Amino acid sequence: MPVGTIHIVGAGLAGLSAAVHLTASGHKVVLYEAGQHAGGRCRSYHDKELDCLIDNGNHLMLSCNEAALSYLMMIGAEDTLQIAKGAIFPFMEIGSGKQWTIKMGQGRFPGWVFDKNARVPDTKWTDYLEAMKLTSADRWSHVNDCVDKKSVLYKRFWQPLCVAIMNTQAEEASAQVFGNVLREAFGAGGIGCKPVIVKEGLSQSFVEPAEAYLKERGTAIHYGKRLRSIEMEVDEIKTLHFVDQDVGLEHLDWVILALPAWVINDLMPTVPTPTSFRSIVNAHFKVAVPPKSETGILGVIGGHVEWVFEKPSMISTTTSAAEKIVDLSAEEIAALLWADIARVYGLNAEAVPPYRIVKEKRATFAATPEEIIRRPAIAARNTNLVVCGDWTNTGLPSTIEGAIRSGRSAAEQIIPPQTLAKI
């Protein structure tokens, strides 16, 4: 079936992914973005006070994230990534001062759980059999229903891993979605669990190369285009009403709405969307420290900091499901987070260096069973509309991988998957 112009509203990662896949397949695409920059939450900018490039949020990918890696290959940005040589994850526990490193082998067989020097200290290999309950959980189960909440493994592995992946505490997080991630990552073995980080910044990897790719192929990107309302005729979109202009649709034209859930809810209340969200706090401290990890990342247990990202002249941190601290002042948050960093690296807790605190109160939807069932399928709605975003039913939590998969899936709703450009 012939396809006309495809209008994509929203230039976050989902919208960019849809635009790249459709453009690569030879279709006419027009992309609209409400802000002056593409990328949504996934972007970098120059911080004047710190006088350096920082990411809006810290994001860690894994080598099993096939959609994200394929997207980067399509836009010619695969060389902007740093992929660790192995699946190596160092940790430190604030209270006890214990340090350990999870070291997974390259193959699928989880031999690391049988090696006391490669698994979480004070755990037995049989403790890890709980993963089977997680990967077979039903839609209403919480992570806490599948694991021993009093165990060392819960405190040092399941809970921090769940919070990092799901941005939701284990007692309320969906075991089914958490299990999906475990199946994809750990099921692939160490070869699929290598940490992947950007060499320079998120924009330099995911956004700017995509913008260049689209423009080189004639895809127009219009910034400052906030969608005000949608005009329907029977079950078909006829006009997109932006704040400053109206865009009429012709026969065979399509619309992809790659917008946040709450924006979709305002524009099209009949589309089911998650309604509860969780926050993330990221911090950037301008200080150089001796690295504690060969992969550039360090997990912290028992503090306000959860993950540390070591950079040449900066320490960045991430705190997920950050409801306990997100409403504090930037000064209070910086003091709490720096105290943890000082413990980890043996620094002066009172001498807080220059910093930038980035709060995202609605960073992701709450990955609870109740909210999971509110995620709409990425399917054609009405006769010429598709919605996408990391909040749609990708089977994954809100992640870079989920956003890019959703954009690709949206493109597949309009054109046959076998004709979609792939790497």
C-alpha cells in the first residue's frame, strides 16, 4: 500500500528512531519538536558554571541493547561509544566499606555465580536461583514477591539492580518487566552484559548524528512546534494544530505521536497512558579522582548515590526512584551525594566542589504492575495514527533501548517490517 507524508511529532529518541528508520527506507518524513533541541531527556549541553559538557542524565547501556546499537550504526555514530572489554561491575557498600566486583564470563553459562570471587560476597550460588522466579513472574507480581527480602543478595543485588533498571523500588516494581530485562541481559551471558557508555556526550552520540543523517536525506526538522490540538474526521486525523500553524494531512498521510505520556493524555484522552511517574536526580561534580573501575562506573550500596560515572575531570552520579531527595534544595542534595562520594574515594566530605544538580520529577513512568497494564500497544490507532515512546508497551522499562525500539516499531506499523531499512 502506498504511503504519503509521515508527520512525526516529538524529536526525543523515539521520534528520532522512527524518523531515521522511515527516512532510511525512502519515505517522506517531516519531524516536529516543541523545544529548540532534539533528544528529549537524552541530551548534552555546556554548563557555564562548570565550564564543561554535561549530560542531562547519566545513562548506562548494555551490549545486548540491539535496537540502540543498530540505530547508532545507521546514523554512523557507533564509534562514539565505549564498550567495556568484559561484563565487569564493581561495587562498594557505604556502611560496611566492603568492595567487590561482579565478573561475568563471555558465554551464556552463568559460571560466575559459582565463583565466590566473582559473585556478591556472603551469598551462595543457590541464592541466584531466584532469577528463575523473576523471569517467569505473572503480570501482577512485584519483584519482592519473587525474592527473599531479608537476604544479603536482596540488599546488595536485587534491590539496587531493580531500582537502577526500573526506576521503581523493588516492593512495588513489576517482576514481569524486571524479568524481561534479566532474560535479555543475563540470558545472553557476559557477551550481552558489557557496560556501554558514550565517549563524549549523549547528544554527540544519539542526537546530533541523527539530525545530520535526516537533514542530509531531505527530512525536514521543525523546532519550536508545540502541538496544541488534533482535528479528527470520523476516525482519521485531518489537521495538526500547532501553536503557530496548522498542518493539514492528505490522503495516505500518517502521524506518529512520539510525545510524553501526559502530553498524549491531554491531546487524546482515549489513548491509555501511565499516570504515575518516578523521579531521578543526577549530579555532576567538577573534580578529578583516581578511578576505582576499569569500566568507568561504580555501583554504590547503602547511600544516596547509586551509580558513579568516572570521567576525566568530573564525577557524575545517578539516584533513581529519588522521591526521598528530589524536593530538597540543590545545596542539600549536593551535600548528601558528595558525602557518599567522599566515603568511596577517601575525600573531604566538607569540601564540596563545584556541582550541577539535575532533577527530573517525571523522569519515567512508575514501573508497577498497575501502571504496566496502562501502557498502550505500539499499533496503528484509528486509520492514520501511531503512538510511541518508552512509556508504551515495549516490554521494557523506560530506557534508551525501549525508546528506540518503540520508534522502530512505530515505523513498522506504517510500512511492512521486511521493507524497513536495517543494519
